[in-house]
Amino acid sequence: MATENNEKQPIYRFKVPCVWQMMGYLTVDVPENDKDLAWKEAERIAENCNLPANGMYLDESFELDSEGEPMPVPLTKVSCIHYYHQNNHGQKFNHVLMMSGLLTEEQKQEIRDCCLNGKWFVPDLVGLPSVKNPNKIQDVLCELYDFKEQWIPTPENWNSPETIVNRFQKAKYSNRAFRLSPAQPDGNR
């Protein structure tokens, strides 16, 4: 599937098969201190044992599988909402919400209109993981700072742009959101 990189260069993504070897150890118990007996016991149980858990890759063994065939990976352009919260020490923690589809300019504006002062929101009111201040008494307002689009492998079971807009609309008049001061997004007064 062709997509566009920076809206100019087509991109085609494929999974190309490859193979490599691993080395590990099989632990066997034998009645005597005899390496040959240990080897025979390992051969006996090797057919029915699991792969070693303590294996390691053999560095020079990686190669493309010439008998396999590359498989196309469908890519979809999705919208992302970038937002952050700030702790009491001024550190910003970035978050990204991706959705299955693209937000229209009208939907982006509707989301902004649903936020306090056009940018502040309480994450769990719109279906995102909750963020609490360190004393865990109060919700933390997050700041919406950007909408972006990117190409990713086709998502499954992600929320649609309509669902996200609907959640922001429902949260618009929440008492929990208005209790927090946008001047102090960490919830401290």
C-alpha cells in the first residue's frame, strides 16, 4: 500500500522474512560424571523439550530468508492529540492519544472549544488514563498542545475521531474540570 512521507515521497512498508540462530544450554541429570552419557541423555530428551530460556543469539547468523516472501503491511494515516501534564517540580510529561482515522479541522476546533481556556482538560473524563498530583487528592489538568497526523500500521479497536470528540463534549461542563484552576494545572492552590 502506497502512502506519502511528508506528503511527497511514497512509502511502501513490507515485512521481509529473516532467520538467525540461537545457542543455549539443555540441563540434564545423569548418574555418573560422564560427558558422553550426558550427551546421550540430551539427545534423548531434546526432541520433546521446550526451547532453552537462557539462550543467546549467534551474532553472525542473521540473514534474509530467501525462501520466504515479503508481506505488505497496510499503513493508515491517523490523527494524534499531543498533550502533557506538569508535576510540582515543573517537569512536563508528554502523552499521545492516537485514533483510528483523521480529525477534521472542525473536530479539532470542537475539542479545543470543549477544553478550559481552549487547552486544559481532565484526562479520565475523556477516556484517557487518569493523572493525579503527588498527594493523590485531586485530578491534574492536562494541556492539549498539538494535533498531528502520522502513518502507522492499520490500528485495530482504536477509538474513532467521532468517539473522541463526543467524549470531550460530554466532559465540557464537568464540575471536576471547573474545580481546577487553569493557572495551576497540577491542581495545587
